[in-house]
Amino acid sequence: MWLDRPPEEGLHTAVLADRLGFSELWIGETGTWDAFALATAIGLATDKITMTVGPIPVNVRDPAMIAMGAASVTALTRRRIGVALGTSNPTLVEEWHGRSRGRSAAALEESARAVATLLGGGRTGRSGKAAGGSGFRLRLGPPEGPLTVAALGDRAIATAARHADRMVINLVTPQQAAVLKDKLAAAAKKAGRRAPRLAAWMPAAVDPVPESYAQLIWGLVPYLSAPGFADNLAEAGFSDAVRLARGGTAPRELLTALPLELAGTIGLAGDAAAVRARLAAYADAGVDEIAVVPVTGGDPGGERTLSAIRKLTE
């Protein structure tokens, strides 16, 4: 999902992760690969790694499409597949796909309920007002993987607490992760469920070179004006860059406004000792799983970073 990187690089990274013994692979979707198509290719190119596809934007794909995609990958690869749901951003939903992002919180709630039913082998009930669809059941076997909901806001957290096996967060400090963990626990208690596991996506570069920092910082630029993420980045100490982004400053100019320290504030960047300390900080904050998003600039496929983190976590 990195900007300005060769599309085939994702397959290279997936094969490395499988070879190094990572237990699960996340396959996101923006403007390059269809996530389910890439998951099928990865399943055929690897030996045993399980996969979670998404977060899939719920305003773009309906629950039946999402469940069919996951079940198709499982049938074709004989691999356990999970699904992650999210609301994405206005650029992807409204500009690229021409869909409305209105009522996105309701669409996430209705989609999570329906997809959870379908992944469990059930039939969807009454049609939702935001997500739609009823009376559908998978003809293929259920993919058996977990349902994950991407969340930062309170309504999305409540949806994760009610329906998901796991909630995923992105671009947060350990302090922000701890707050979100507490909100998830409170929402799950209110829903009468055990709290889902908490995962965090973390851009990562062990022993980074200048190309690593350039790629990592450039990859963060779109988030400076994205709903939810921008507020977190401002709170983390980068309010000047967020203000510039909201004011319409060009992306290349924003790049120069972001200090290298950002990489180590909301990511895993530095030598092995620094990365080990960051992993410990997120664990202390209540994060159950770290999803490593390896920087590939100066590190083809992210092999150096993935190998180092694998050793740190053995």
C-alpha cells in the first residue's frame, strides 16, 4: 500500500513474511490491487500464512460482496481468511468510487453485523438502511477467519465491541492506544461481550537509511487531513503540519514540514533496541497485536525489517 512503490512489491513482502514465520498477513486495499485478487495470488505463492483482507470500505462494497470475496479466496487457496471493515476516507469513497460517505457509521454497524453472520455460515436478515441486502447465504464454505473493525471514533469502537473479534487502530502513540483500549473495554462491557483483541498497524523500519525515512514520511502525508487521523497526529505534536494540510498546502510542501521524529512517534523506526522499546510501550498500553507495515525503501520487500522484528519477538 506504499505510495510510489512497484505494485509487485506486495507479493514479494508476503512471500518473505511467510518464509520468516509470521502467522498472519494483512492485505489492504487502496488504488492498486483488488485485495481479494492479491490475497488469492499470495495464497498460491506461500505455504501456510493466514490472511486478513482489508480494511474494506463499507460504503464501496456491500456485505454479500465482502463475504463472497473472502470465501472465494479460502476456496481457491485452502487458506484461512479474515475480513477487516472500515469507513476509509472521502478521496477513495467519494472521488474514486463516486459513492456517498454519508452515514458511514451506520454503514459500518450494519455491515459488521451482516458480515459477521455470513462469515459464520448464516443468512443475512432484514436489509439495513445504510448497507442494504438481505436473505443471502454463502454457497461456498465460510472462510473461518476473524472479523476485524477499524476504529478511532466512538461509534466505530462501539461497532467493534458489538460484532468484531478484533479492533484495529492505525497511526497512534502508545498513550492514544491506551485510551482507545479503555474505550473498547467500556463499549464491550455495555454490549455484554468480552472485549475484542486490539491490533495496531505500525509503519516499521529497523536500521533505516535515508530512503526508508523518505518513504515512511511520504506515506504519512495523506493522513494529515484525513478524518480522525489528523486529530491524532496533531495531538501527537504535529499540529503545524496538520494545520498546513487542512489549509490546502501541496503534498510535496507538507513533506518538508514533517520532522523525521514522526517516524518514531507513531511507528517503529530506529535500531533494534529502539524498536524493542517501542514494541514494549505498545504492549504496556494494552495492544494485543502489532501489524508490521515494513518500509521497503533501501530494504527490498522489507526483508531487513521483517527479519529483525521476527528475532525481537521470538
